[in-house]
Amino acid sequence: MAERYVYTFGGERADGGEALRNLLGGKGAGLAEMTNLGIPVPPGFTITTEVCTYYYAHNRSYPPGLQEQVQEAIAHVERLMKAQFGDPQNPLLVSVRSGARRSMPGMMETVLNVGLTSKTLPGLIRKTNNERFAYDAYRRLIMMYSDVVMEKAQGIEPPEGQGIRQILEREMDHLKEKRGVKLDTELTAEDLKELVEIFLKKVKEVMGKPFPDDPQEQLWGGIGAVFQSWNGKRAVSYRRIEGIPDDWGTAVNVQAMVFGNTGERSATGVAFTRNPATGENLFYGEWLPNAQGEDVVAGIRTPLPLNRATKSGEAASLPSLEEAMPELYKQLDTIQRKLETYFRDMQDIEFTIQDGTLWMLQTRTGKRNGTAAIRMAVEMCKEGLISKEEAFLRVQPSQLDELLHPMLDPVEEKKARPLAKGLPAGPGGAVGQVVFTADEAEQWAKKGKKVVLVRAETSPEDVHGMHAAQAILTSKGGMTSHAALVARGWGKCCIVGCGALDIDVESKTIRVDGEVLKEGDWVTLNGTKGVLYKGQMKLLPADPEGNPWYKELMVWADQVRRLGIRTNADTPSDAALARSFGAEGIGLCRTEHMFFDPQRIMAMREMIVAETEEDRRKAVMKLLPYQREDFLGIFRAMEGLPVTIRTLDPPLHEFVNLSAEQVKDLAAQMGIPVERLQARIDQLHELNPMLGHRGCRLGITYPEITEMQARAIFEAAAQMAQEGKEVFPEVMIPLVGSLKELDHQQEIVERVAQEVQAQKGVKFAYLVGTMIEIPRACLVADQIASRAQFFSFGTNDLTQTTFGFSRDDVGSFLPVYLEKKILPSDPFQTLDQEGVGQLIRMGVEKGRSARKDLKVGICGEHGGDPASVEFCHRVGMNYVSCSPYRVPIARLAAAHAAVKDKG
Ligand code: PEP
Ligand code: MG
């Protein structure tokens, strides 16, 4: 027997169902399931996705046997509908629609009213006793068919406004004008008859061939056009964005037409079994009396609310289906409940009422936003529809972002034109006036203005302005550049590497996409997507704590996750914030920003120019009281939880990044000649600072820095202990590549720990460990673990050094790499599991081979990325550490990982 390509449904019996989703597509599977459930579905059949695959593999032809199977299926529909396809007396009309495995809303084509010809038209008129309706159906078919089958499917791309559909629409508008009417519905049967003649003439003239007057030709034209639309521009770009494989193909659903536009007892509508924007458990939707489905979607007429419960705003006074057709509404309501219970998820449904009879045209799992996803998941679990595990698996960790940050109003954003695109470094939305320097950002903000700080890139000296700004926008840099790290830590909206911006700080202008933005101009940023807009857009506020469903979901997630969740925080307030989000300690406290306060930076600079060890030590030790206070504040905020503090990491030249004028001032302040200061600055200049004098290399050449920091940490710990408070300091040495480097630094730290405990007469537990962030550390992890008590993978540097991509310069080529698919995603954002992941796996295994109980975590940016968190779970890490606002995301991602692990 020939292979099966066609599956029928109708008359309460279907060949397929959900189990055949890959073959029948989502729509086909849904129609089959509904039919089997005894729900009224117009009979029809599905041509499988395999035919689509065959079609493309065989030079756009069909497999042998398809023709016969389609004819048999048509006969099946004819029997159930008691009408014949192409019959002049009693014609059957069909719709031809797409339907991929995963829904791709609006991305492919549809043709309705197929089978209507000059011969069958009189039959339809007689059958319906409605001439106006029949001519309206005919003009719709001509319009749709000529557009979808005769133009798009043929690959014809007419200039803007010259497409056949627009040409026909203009003809229709012209006729309406002539008749002095506004709405399509005001055209009479006579008008539509005339319009059909005009349409037929125009199609022949524009397309160079007549509109097909043969039902079979129409049918096969429609089927071919749906298959062709799988490779249409819209569908291809949607698949790229959603990661849908090209070889899945679409199915084609051919179904008996039912009409919502035959009169006042007919209607059509779209509905969701729960509100897709809020998650509220109320049947929610829109309908139109005397209309076809496309009228609801096209927005020509304002749709009406479905029921009393969901009437609001302007729609409050409009008649609902519940009021207009109470019996049918009741029937629909029963069906929607049945569908949701059966599919155990919110359904997006389409229905048509023809002359008082209800027909279901579609059911599929409805798309929803993050807020709605959370509420539905929790409520469905409580209703007994799904388990707790299913509940949190229903919420994508990234969807929590919506609750944690203000977002752009999606309705407004949809209408706006993007000005430029960069890397999405800090999520959420922000609106502000453009400023070009950190000082201006601070000054403007003090006056109560909302600003967006625009820089080529940022440095630690900009942090005051970055803090004051609503958002940060840079033309350079990648996902782990300074701006990105800082913004993410604060939960601030940020776009980096927005290469299209031509920033001129002198004239305070930005040239972008043919526009010129000046200081004070308003811009809006979508930091979640990395998109910049001109002007002001509405923001929707964030309030996770006010969301009871979110709180409950997170409790469930915490019950199953195995990974610990810590935070990257450098200040007591960040630490407290992260703790409120559920952080179980600090996984990385970077200490570099602590040196940029005016008094402190002076001491640093003194140290840098000092010529004797004694002078150097004197200068550094000036910082001790400040640092002790820093750490004490953080320990207090994290009382009872571990706090990992990293010794100083950045290259020294960052502390003497000065203009000529500033060098003069500083030399005078320090009482040294300008030349001496300048010579020292020149000496510190590095060609590759990222690979230069930083990390433990700094502590090895200037041991007094490590000593001062260790003393500050342990003196703060001693004070906590004296106060009877629990404290668990963990000192972490950065950029270690060999055991000897760690040995050197660890000896200092441990000596100081012993000294402080002896001096203060208290005992406290502490650990000394290392970051693993250069490949060599992974290769010799067993040696390093012989000394280190913990590892924390610094995947920002590890990604940088494994790929050989500069973290700060990746913005110049990464967008092209992503566009050309050289890389699947930004490796600074989502861990490269294939490459960098191997090093991590090796590091963990080797480390634990030397020290069985080695504690292992991650503190690079990947610690807050859901896919990377799942990887960390799989390689057996103990915890992940991420910026405060990503703590909830990591908690949920860790729970997902644990459930998936269980299988
Ligand atoms: C890292 O390299 O991953 C890391 C956390 O350190 P930093 O980003 O400060 O270099
Ligand atoms: Mg690092």
C-alpha cells in the first residue's frame, strides 16, 4: 500500500490526534482531537508535513499517490456535508490552511472559499438564498487567491503598493466611494456583483492569466501555495527567531467552509480559555456578528467582548456574545472548559457560528506573557490540573524578567520604529533624555530629570553617572563589558555594542539611521531585546513582591533545585536586595570599584608612584579602614551566609586614566614633578590590558595589596564574631593559572588570618580558594585543588581566553558572527558548552579528583543565564552566582535542571 499522506476528520471520528502532531502539525492534531472529543468541527483532512518535506526535496512536486488520497478525502467530506465539491447545484466550499508542528501565527498563507466558480456560484446563491453573501464570498476568494496563489506563491514581488491585493482593495474603495458608503457591509448584492466582474478583469490584466474557474485547479493551487509559504520571507525569519528547524515543514488542512457572515444569526470569534495577558481564570475573547474570521483579525471592524465578565474600558457598553446569543455562548463555554481540561493548558480557540450552529475551527496552546504564565501555572496546579513540577516547567526562567523590571508597553512598542539594535546587556525598559557624560547624568538627575547616559564605552570612573541614569547605552563593548556588568548588577536597563551609533561627544550629537539626536532628546530603550527607539514610550511598572503567584511558584522551585544560588554583589544594598530575591550568599564580591572614591583613589595613586616598598605599604594601608567598613557592611547584610570576596583584579593603569590637566593637578597634590608622574603612567600603559598586569599578578607584584585586603576582610569578620554574629568569609584569588601563583597569595591570606585571630582573640571559619578563569587553570585543576578550598569559574575571562575574543572589543564583530550563524549565540551571554564547557567539566573533575569535597561554583555572567545554569547543574557544581536581579531566574532555571535531570 502506498504511504499515507492524508488523515481525515469529521463526524465525531478522526484518523489522527495529538500523538501525530509532528505529522499533522498543531492545527491538524487539534482538529482531530476536537473531533474525537465530539466537539462540532467542520469535516476535513490534513495533508502531512512529510508531503511538505517531499515537495522541497523533489523540486516542488508531490509524492505519487497523493492525488488519489486527496480525492478520497474530498469524497469523505462530501459525504458528511451532503454537498459536492464543484457541483453546480449543491457546491461544497473548502478552506486551505497551513499548520506547522509549532504554531507560527500569521506567518504562512490561507485561502478560503475554494471551489467557488462561475458554475457553482448560482448553486451557492440558491442554497443559501442569499445573493449578497455569495458574491461577497466570491470577491473574497478572488482577492485572497490572486494574492496568495497567483502572486506570492509564484515568487512575484511587486513594488510597494502594487501588489494584486492592494490593487483590488483600491478598486473596492473606489466603488464604495462611488456608492457613497464607508463599510464593506454597506455594499449591496448588485454592487458586489459588479465588483466581482471588475476583480476578474483586473486579475487577468495584472497577472497576465485569468482567475481559475475550475475547483480542482483552485484546490491544488491553494495546497501548493501553503507549501510555498513555508519558505516565504515571514516564515523563514520567524523560524530563525524561534529556533524552528527548516526541515519540519508545514501540514495543509483542507476543511469544509462554514460561514459567520450569512446574516445576523451568524458570527465569528477568537478566544482564550484564560486571559493571556493577566492569567486570570476567565474565558476571554472577541467576536463579531455577521463576519468572517479575517474581519476580526484585520481590524476593519471593532470586535466585541465575548462575555460580561471581561467587558472593560471602551468595550463595556458593547453587546457580548453571552448577551446576544446566550444559548450558543453556553455551548461555547462548555466546549472551552472541556478543551482546557483535556489539554491541561490554556487554549487559544477560533469559532464560527453559521445560522445558529456553532463550529470550532481551531484549538491550540495559547501564547501568554510572563505574568500570565506564572499565574496560570500556579492556579492550574491548585485546581489539580497539573503537578507542581509541571507548573514551574510551564514558566520559562527568562519570563521572570518581566516581573522584575519595568517593561515597555508592548502595544506601543509594536507600533514604534526601531532606531538601532545593540546587545541586550541589562533587561527591562527605560525612557530618558540623552546625556553624554557621567557628570551631566548625575547633575541632570539631581534636578529630577530622567536621563540615558550615552558613551562609546564606560569605565569605573563613570559609575556615578551610570547609577544616576535610567539606562546606559554604549556604541562599543560586549555582554561582559564594564557597562554591561555594572548595569546588570543594578538591574538597570542597558544596551551595549550598538555599533550604528555615531557619537560625537564634542558637539553632543549622535548620528544614527539618518537621524540626529542631541543632548536632551528623549529616547526609549528595550534592554531585554537591545532595541533603541526615538521619543518617549509608556513603561509598565515592576512589582514582584506584590505578586502572590510568583512567590508561591518560587517556593515550589526551591523545593526541588539542587544548585545553591548566590549573588554577585559589591555593596551592602545590593547584597540585601539579592537576599530579598532569595540569594543564599555572595559568590563574587568584586573589590575594584571600592578604590574609586576620591580619597581612596589618591591613596592608590600614591601607592602606584611610590618608589620604595615602605612608601608603597604606607599608601596601601591608608585604605585598610575603608575596606574594613566595606566588608563589615556586606557581612552584616549577608549575616549567616557565605561571602566570597575577590582580591583586587583590574590593571593598575585604570587608576591613573587621566587627562594632561589632571596629571598636572595630581602631581601638584602629590608634591612630585609632573614628569615623574607622567613617566610612571606611561610605564603602566599596556597593549593588551585584559591579558596584562591584573588579577593575582597584581597581588604577586604588590603583595601589600593582598595583605591589606585580607586584613580588612578578617578584621571585619573578627568584629562580626565578637558581636556574636555568624560570618563565613571566603577569600578568592583571581586569574590563577598555576599552583605557585595561588601558593604565593594563599600564604599571605592565611598568615593574616592567623594574625588577626590571635590579635583579636576570636576564631572564625574561613576558606581560601580561587577563580578558575583561564584555560591553564582547568588543565592543572588537580594541582590547584591540592591547595584551593573552592573553585569559582570566572566564565567571562574563561570565554575570553578560550575563544581569544576580547571581552571589550567583541561588539565590533559579534553581531556579524551571529547574523552569519558562525556562532549560535553570544558566548559571553550563553555558555559555549561545546568548547568552554569542556574546560569547565575537566576543571571540575580534575579539581574533585584531588579534593573530594571541593566546593565549585560559577560567578561569570553565565551564572544567571538559564541554559548555562542547567549546564552547571549537569557538571555537578554546588552553586551559581549571578547579579541580584537574576537570582530568581537562576532559582527557577536550577529547578528546571533538577526536574529534567530526573527525567
Ligand atoms: C569572570 O571573569 O568571569 C569574572 C567573574 O570576573 P570579571 O568579570 O570581574 O573579570
Ligand atoms: Mg575575571
